[in-house]
Amino acid sequence: MQTATLMIPAMTSEPIAIQVAKALEAVEGVGRVHITLAHTLARVGYDDLITTSGKLRSAVTAAGFIVADAPKSACCGGWGGA
């Protein structure tokens, strides 16, 4: 199982987070989706034998949202922890 973290700047409310989560959960091979509204992040656990992080990004885009490039940081990969 792999984990992808997607930054979705427009994901600032619960209804949008639900839309994003449903789009990601519909991708074959996705095992879990965790949304963090405060940081507009979606952390997705997926089977890399079935899907790719590119397909996850495409699912979010197809739902009408932009996936931003992750910020670079000296600490913790830019996400403030593991």
C-alpha cells in the first residue's frame, strides 16, 4: 500500500471535502482517504499494483478541482509530520 498526499486549495468546506473524498474513493485500488480541511490536504492510501498517484490526481481534476504542487520544506517533507 502506498500513500499519496494531494493539496487541493479549493477544499475549504465540508461539502467540498466530501466531493473530493467520493471522487478519490471511486478510484479502483483506493483503500482509504483522510481529509484535512485546515491544510486542504487529502491523504490517500492506495494499492500501487492497481492504480497510480496520477490517476488520483486525475480523479480530483475530473471532479472539478485543481491539485496544487506540494510546498517544499526543510522539515518533514513539507507536511509537518509523518
